[in-house]
Amino acid sequence: MTAQLTDVFLNTGACIALLILAAWLVSLPLRNASIADVIWGGGFVLVAWVTFLTVNHPLDDRQALLVGISTFWGVRLSLHLFWRNHGKPEDERYQAMRARHPNRFGWVSLLTVFGLQGVLMFGVSLPLQLGQLAPRVPLGIFAFVGMALCVMGLFFEVVGDHQLAQFVKNPANKGKTMNVGLWRYTRHPNYFGDSCLWWGLGLIALETQYGVWGLVGPVIITYLLTQVSGVPMLEKAMLKSNPHYKDYMATTSAFIPWPPKK
């Protein structure tokens, strides 16, 4: 088992490194580091399938869940971000970084954007890696709770993204704050859904030999979404661009869905 674990980590780590390096090289002539966001979801699809091919044993129910759910989630997310970003300028975060390092942004982005993303991708994906290792363990209560969380997470993420896209597409909503549908109950339904999905994958993996260590993945992604690059960064930008966003913050839960305050 230890040898198999080592093989999985070496193979997934190498594939993540190659993906990150390729994305960085593509970003240089394009002068657009936003490609890092687009490949995020697809990177987990790569990890799930590389792990599946590395363990090399007949597909079982737990593997099917981990690979299937992560593949659907990752492909959808990457396609959604590609469609949203296509034809638009580089994300403001990377523009600001480029302005601070005009002569060496390429190397800075390799380390602080793409390289860091690769490290986080490896850590967040631990449920996908550890949950597929043999020996097989029958699905238990944690796996079924995990499946329910994954379904709920996908619902909030997919529906939230769709509702926001429809809202933004309507010219009558220019300058307004999205506060209907799921966005009435949480300011970030897509982030909440993302966190739910990874906790669900963590629970699906939990019943395996090393599965408890897979919970590091959902802890990392939830911390990032709530404390670092998710809610705080986006809301800082929203407060600058939309004077009414402060009122929305006063009435609507930041993360966990909850009835709005009057």
C-alpha cells in the first residue's frame, strides 16, 4: 500500500507540474495569467484520472463516485470560466501584479500564481487520490452523506453561476446588485457549493485506509474561499465598484445560506 501511495503521489504531482508549466508558457505570449483560473477545474479531472490509472484495479463504487463527480465538476467549471473570460482583458488581480513587476512578471507569475496553484491543487485533491487506493471498502454512511453534500454543492454552484450570468446579461441590471434566487440567501452560492462538494468528496474518501488525511483538501479549499482568495477578495472589489453592495452585505449571509435580515 505504501508503494502504491508513493506511485500515486509521484504521478499526480508530476502531471500537475506539467499542466502548470504548460499553462504558464501559454500565458506568456498571451500576456494573460487568467488562464490559471480556467485550468483550475480541469486540473482536478487530471488528478482523478491519473490516480485511477495508477492504482490499476477494477473500478469500484467509491472510485466511480470520486472520478465521476470530480470530472463533471471540473469540466463544467473550466468551461464556465473559459466562456466567461473569453475575449475579456486579464483579471484585475493579475493586472495589478503585472504593474508591480513590469520587468519580471513572467517569473513572478510562475511562482506566485501558477506554482502556488499547483501546490494547492495537490493538497485540495487529496480525497481524490487517497480515496481510490486499495483495498476496497464497502460504501458506508459517510459515503452516502458525502454524496448528498456533493449533489447540494453542485446545485448551489451550477444554479448560482447560471443565475448570475442571466442577471449580468440583462442590460437593465447594470449597476445593480444580484440579490435574487440563491443570491438572496447567500452572497456567494457558488463558493458555498464549491466547499460543500469538496467536503462531500472528503466524506466519500473518509472510509478508506488513508481517507482521514483527505479531509485536508476540503479544509484548504474552505479556508481559501472564506478567508483568502474567495469572499474577502471579491467583496473588496465589489465595495469599490458598487456603492449599494454594502447594503446587500448587511442583509445577506456571506457564505452559509440563511434567510435575509430585514
